[in-house]
Amino acid sequence: MNRGEKIYIWQQSDWPAWRYDLPRLSDLLARTHRAQAHLMGRMHDLGIGLRDIATLLVLTQEVLKTSEIEGEQLNPEAVRSSIARRLGVDIGALAPADRHVDGVVDMVLDATGNFMRPLTAKRLFGWHAALFPTGHSGMHAIRAGNWRDDALGPMQVVSGPVGRQKVHFEAPPARSLKSEISDFLSWFNAEPGCDPVLKAGLAHLWLVTVHPFDDGNGRIARAVGDMALARAEQSPQRFYSLAAQIQKERKKYYDMLERTQKGSLDATDWLEWFLGCLLRAVQEAETTLTAVLAKARFWQRWAATPLNARQIKLINRLLDGFEGKLTSGKWAAIAKCSSDSALRDIADLVGRGVLIRSAGGGRSTSYELAPVED
């Protein structure tokens, strides 16, 4: 890049004076607010126990998907167990602790659960150190819990094979980071000068543009955006996962970032996409609510039925969305029991009417939960 050429928004003379076309965004913004209010109302009607279950489902998605966006696959059971420990939700047997999983969970829960605390450089450093507990990103040592430097050259977002890499973005020089972050934090912690949902979209964009760390910038920017959304909603509980929706729209997400970061300080297009993505995330949460209610109805129906620990575990797996068909072989593998024990468990549940044989047949008999009437 020619250093005299202004390619990126942080090089513009008016950086970081964001602007946007509010009339163009007003209808979408109003629809998003209505969807948020509707979902919050439905969730509050559930009662504390069911809200905790819904929150556990949503936060598990949030942690899994914010890492998946960056190409990192976390163990779902480890994530769910880590969140359950911190929320005090009883989910039965817990998976062993994993410090990499715990680090992402701690960041997400701190951002949303402590949303009214000021965002500071020290807090950002803590999140970054939690994401990289070994001080490495893969095989590479990084400055965990500290701002990046430019010892190896400018911070760039690239793709493609070595030698033919495409530069999508180059971040501001490391020497300007303290000033850049100071400006960002002052703005973020000040009273909203705009709609708080728009502020969440701008916060996400601004921090990922400054790109203050060696790695983890996307995850931290999304956590900051979620923190701003929690402030907008005045609630520490998360009933929808924006990261899960961003993962579904991952290509568009990166395309919008690149286009915006190479444009002017007019963030209207970015905010329009952000609002649409947020609206779709809130609407998708209705599916989560339906699942929570279905689970609650099921256990209310069978509350008086004595079940062993294996049966409870497998039923919960089915209620949480079991992939594929449940056979006696899968039951034995998941429950870590013998084939005979699996068959006895299943036969008992079929006899009580909890399970039914799936239609279609095939080489192996499969089973599903019997429908529960409203």
C-alpha cells in the first residue's frame, strides 16, 4: 500500500466521526425494537427456571458461534457445562473443564452480565488473556493481554495461499493504539448520543477496525457489541444469539466489513446490514423459545414417572435436538452402558408411552419422543 494513499477509513481526515442516514434506517430500527420487546416479554412470562434454560441454550450458541466465525471449533458439551457452572444451572453430569472454553465463556458472560461496568483497557486485556491462556494462538506466541505491536510489519487481514495473499484490510499503526482506544472507550462509556442499538453496531465496527490485538479481535469486537446490546435492553440475560446469526451470514459479514473499512465514514450500509442481522437473530430466538416450552411441557407431563439417570440423559438429548436417529446402539454409546441395559431402558420407556418407534423402519429400529399434547 502506498503510504500516501488513503484506502481505509481510519486514514480519513474526519476519522472517527461516524455518520449515517437515520431516515433510511428508521423503519428497520423500529422493527428491530419491536421484535426485541416482544421476545423479552415472552421470555419474562416463562418464569425464572425456564428463562435460565433459555439463557443457557442461547449463551452456548453464542460462545460456539463467535469462535466458529473465526474457524475455531469448540466442544459443545464443554461449552454448555462451563456456562452451567457459572450460571448455577443444574444440567446433570458436567463435562471436564477446558481453559480455552472457559476463557471464551468468561468473556461473553462478563460482557453481558456486567454490562453497566465501564469498559476499560484493563478489562479488554483481561478478555484477551482469557481467550489465549497459553500466550499462543495456535503455534504462534502472541502478546496476550496487551496491545499488538508492529514488530513483524503492519497488522493485516489477509486470505489466500502464501505468495498470492489478498490483503482485505490493514489496521492503524500500533503506535497510535493508545490514542485510538482512548477515543473509543470515551465514546463507548459516554451516554448514548444515538439509538443504543445503533451504538452497538458502531461499537462492533469501530473496535474491529482499530484491531488492537494480535488475534481475537473479531471475538472481542462481538463481545463489545453484545455488551452494548445488553445496555440497550437493560438486561444481563441473553435470549438471542447475534453471533449465531452472523455465522449463518459469515460471507456477507466479512464483505460488509471490508467494504465499509475501505469506504467513507458513512456507516449506513453497515448499520443496515447489522440491524437486519440482529432482527433475524431475534426472530430465530422464537425457535429457541418454542424448544424451551416444549421441553417444559414434556417434563411436566412425565414429572411423576420414575426414570433412571441414563433415561433422563438420553431424553434431554432428544429434547435438545438429537441429530440423526436414536437406536439402541447409540443409546448404549451415549449412556456408556451395555446393549442389554440400553434395550431395557428403551423398552421401559416405550412401555410407559414416553418413547415410540419411529416410522419408516430400516435395518435398525429407531425411537423418538412421543408427542405431548398442549
